[in-house]
Amino acid sequence: LFLSLTIGKAVMSGVGKSRHSFAFAVQALVISVISGQDETLHPYLHYCSDPDVVEDHWLGPLPADVRSSMNVELAGLQVIVRHGARDLASDKQCFQPMDEHFEQCHIKTMVTYKSYMDDARSTPQPLVKHILDAYPSLGRPSRSTGCGLGELFDDVVGQTEAIAHELRNKYFHVLPRVPESDDTRLYSTDKMRTLGTLYFFHRFLFAAENKSAGDVFTRPLQTDPWDLKVPCPRVPSLRHLSKFTDTSYVAERFPDFAKRWREVAGTDFEPAFKDCLLVAKCSGQQGLRLPPGLEPESNLFKEALQNSLTLFQNVYLKDETAVRLLVAPVLIELDHFLQRQSRGTGPLLALWATHDSTIIALLSALGVWNGQWPPYADSVVIEVYRAAENRSKAFFRLLHRKKQLNLSWCTPLADRPGLCSVDEFLSGAVQRLKDPDLYKRECAAPVREDLGTEVVRGSAPDSAARPVPSTFSAISPLLQSALLLLLGFVLGRCDTCFRPR
């Protein structure tokens, strides 16, 4: 609005000395619109996560002078990280012909077991795991080996090294003491790609230590909330979003695109086909070559990603209660460790290895998802601070992709702007779900049939815990800019009209 007023006054008044202000305002307005639309115009932005991009997404703790002025000290840290680059997560015929055979995965799982009856002097003899028939729909013979289904690419090494580098350099010297393996709690879903990501992350983080073994916590996949497996009948459709196969969405919303996709790919487009496109792009089409007309820089490729993201956004945002129920166990577990860290009884560092859909649900339930899909090795950071003068007072700060995320239900602190009391990490709606009986009742409630499916970019599904977005905030930022520009011209004109002559 300020920039628009400057333009309006300069143009409508015709004052010569306003020319420089006018030129500057136009330039600044254009830059702000372009930079503000960067994520919206580029779906799956930075998805492949080159190591330099991974490093650039880390903001780091409050600067020393800010911590001093607020009289706080960093007490603990939690990092939620998505697994690194991988091959296809499902056996899916995205286009015809499709002949995937990935080989750029020299990271192999070594199978070994620890028995408390073993002689302490015995040396483990692990077996190296090789995967057969990862994609049986192609009819390959059983002698064929490859990366496996959803297995890590070699790129994970550089990605996890970059995360470890940023975490060590930005945080270790700020914590009460330099963390060691014994100060760190590790959790991962029981899948190779998350366990492998956490293994390399931990290895690079504590490279100086020479420990023969460590502990990692996990749960059975069928009951792991970090894999979005929760005992809640209301959320089955959200659990399986990664396998979103409903072609009717595409035919209804994007009929022209659906026709052009079939002409090029020979299949009916499914939102989950984005995995084929992104894996092919990130792997340089080694092991999965895209058909002519669907190359990474083609319009059809970009349109497919945009439409896919739009449809995924629709599903995530149409039932805010379901998303909250889906991720409540994860939020409550994070809150448990946050409270322990604030009291000085928890681990200095907690690392959680999980998946893109879990991070989306987490951010959505907190009211801070920007609509962009988490890239490989994406990370969400929760910083825990304590007041230096009274350690019973504790605060947290939430960070994602080099931005501080502010929760709408957090009470602003005049003396500590940007921080929020640890007691307000959970919204009231999630706090109530700590009661297992209430959680069961809410999960058994029928799903509303009148839920809308419109995309609300940058908003989040927790209306019970945040103000309802205004009509203006739902308008695209580009249209907002145009309306503000018009308002600036009008006000600029009025400023010259009502001035005494």
C-alpha cells in the first residue's frame, strides 16, 4: 500500500521531484511481487535439494545480541527431517512405455542382529541386502536387482552432510554444552529411507566420536503416527495421500490437461504421478526416462506438477478436523519432549526422521503450511529457550525453510517478540486430544459431506485455533497487488484534489 501510494501521488500530482520516488517504487513493487510469488509460481520448489540448497534453508538460532536483550538462553533443540533423495516409492505405470531400473544407489542395507547372549568378543558378520523385483508390473525376471522400492539414492550422503554441517555450525556452540551421541535421541519410521537418512545424519553430526553402536527408536509401521498410521477411522483417506490415484479429480478440474497428458503419456493422469516426474528429474533421468513431450522443461511437465500440487492441497485443506486428528499424536509427542527440554530433563537434541506427508500434516495442523511440498531432506526446527533470570520460564521458536513460523494462538510477548511460551505449542483443539477417550470419540464422528475443496494457499486447517482468513487474504497475491495499486492511485489523486490551491 505504501508503494502504491507513492506511485499514485507521483503520477497524479505530476511533481517533478517525485520522479525518483516513482521509479524506485515501481522497481520495488515489481521485485516484491516476483519474490513473493516465487513459491506459488514454482510448485515443488527446490525439491531435488542439492546440498547447497539444503544449507541455505537453515536460519539458525536467535543472534547473541538478541538473546542477550531478551535475557534468554537456548536450552534444547528438536529437528524433524524428511528422508533424502530416493527412487520410486510405488510400482506405478505413470506413462507408456515405462522402463525404470535404478542403479545409482550404492547405499545398501546391512542386515545384522544383536543378541545379549552373544560373546562380547565376537565380531558381527552382517549380510548385505539386495532387492529383487522392485517393480513387478514391468514383468522383469527375478534375477534382476536394483535399488528397491523407495530406496535411497547416493545423493542422501551429500544432503545429510549438509544438514549436519548447518546444525553443528549454527547450534552446537549455543547450546548449554556441545551435544554428544548420549545427549541425542533418535527416532525414525521403520523404513530404509528414513533409517538410512537418520544414520548418515547422525554419523556426520558426531563424526569425531568413535562409538561402535547407538540406539534408535521406532514403532511398527502399522501403528506409527510418524508414518500417519493412527487408530482413527475418520482419517483413512488422508493416510494414503501418497497413493492418490483418483483420476476423476483431474478429468473434472483440468479436462484439457487430462486430454493432452493422455496423448503424450498414454495413461490417465493421477495426482500421485508427480513422484515419477520428480524422481526422473532429480535423478537426471538415469533409470527412468520421460517420454518425448514430457521432459523436465516442457510445459506439460510443469503443468502436471502444478495440477498435482493443487489437487493434493485440496485434499489436505478440505477437512481441518481430520488433519488435526491425523497428526495429533505426533504433535503431542513433540510437546512432551519440548516440555522435558524446557525443564532441563530431556535430551539436548532430538532428531526425528519421517516423510513429506507427515511434515505437511504437521505444518497444516499448526496453521503454518504455505502449500508447498517438502523437498528431500527438508527440516522443521523447534528451538527451546529458557529465561536466564528464571529457568522455570521457557519459550519456543518454530523454523522452516529459513523462516520463523508464528502460531496464531500464541500470546505475543512484549519483552520477547517472536518467542512463544512452551505451554502454547499445542492449540486448544489438540490439547483436548490428550484425553484418549475424547480422541476416540472425535475419530468416530461422521465426516461432513459439505466440505469445500478449494485451495487456500498459505492458510492452514485449524479454524478452531486461528482467525478465519478474510476474503482479501484468500485473493491471489498478484490480484492483491493490483487492488492496492488502484487504491494507491485513488488516494494519491485525492491527496492532490483536496489540497488548497
